[in-house]
Amino acid sequence: MNAFNTVNLAAACILTSTSLARTLGIPESKWIYPLGGAGTADSEHFWNRPNFYTSPSISRSLDTTFDITGIAKDDIDLYDFYSCFPIVPKLAAEHLGLPILSGEKKLTLLGGLTSFGGAGNNYSMHALTEMTRQIRAGKGRNGLVLCNGGWLSYQYVVILSKEPRREGVYPEKNPLSEHTDVAAPEIETAPQGEAIVEVRHIAY
């Protein structure tokens, strides 16, 4: 499968209350609970970001999702970080202290852009459905999906679980603002003189 951005990856899911699920006769063994999520975006103009090797929106979306769900990183059994570019799962894994390669927990269920579908075509809906299937199959109790898009621009995280929220009250809205408020270096439109090239290497 090639990563063409004209590929149609249409998908759908049904989200309902536990009372309606009982009315419909859906066995509780199949119930998967969305515990909560959060998302925000870095500047749409990449030159207005603090640097080119981090993503405050990834860090804030992950941390806030853990905070509002009451789930700790060590409680996550399954991950899917959508890799539109390799930098995305690398940054997410680095922030969470996870090995990029050969870790005990894989960073993807579907393989990311290189293995599944095309850019901008609803990959993460398929990640959510596959996460649901794997939790139902007993391969883990808690799963985290990181959805992202743009030029490392917008990041949204959701945690699915075999168990309902401990508090029983679900967030009514995204707890994060639309964009991160992070200071960026001033742009010099007519530079002269010596310059420093800034690079960052994330080791495997």
C-alpha cells in the first residue's frame, strides 16, 4: 500500500451511553470506554515555533490527557502514534521515556503512514478502531492514540480503556486552548554576518 494523499480511508465508529448499550443488548465484555483526551496545536507557521526539534503541542496534549483521565504512563499497555513523519513518534516516545526501537511496547498498531494509507486521510480513526479491537481481545486494558497532522502542527490524544473512569464524570470539552502559547525567536528578514545552524539528533 502506497502513501497517496488521495486514498479514501473513510471510517466510522459509534459512541453511545452504557444505558443504551444495555438496551441494545451489547454484552459488557465488548464495552470500551473513552476515558478522555486533549489536544492543541503549535503555530501554523513553523518559523513561529520555539525551535524545529520539539513540539510543545505533543508534550502538552500527552500530559494533559494523563492528568484528566487519572491514568499514569505505566498503566498504558498499547500505543498508536501516527507517524506522518518519523519525527512525530520519536518526539512522543522521547517525552514519555519510551524506546524508539525494540521496546517492550510497540509505538504503533497499524504501522503509520509508511504502512497504512495516505496523508490527511483519517488514519487515526482506524487506529482508534484497531485499539478497540485489541483491548476487546484482551491484549491490554488501556490504550493511547496520538493523532496528528500538518507540519508537526496539531496533536490530539485519547485514552481508551476496558474500565470506566474512576470518578465517573467525563470532561465536557477539550481542556487545552486551540494553540500553544510559546515564545518564538524573532525572525531576521535581512540577516548579515555569521550564523549558527541548530540541529538535534534523537538516537535510536
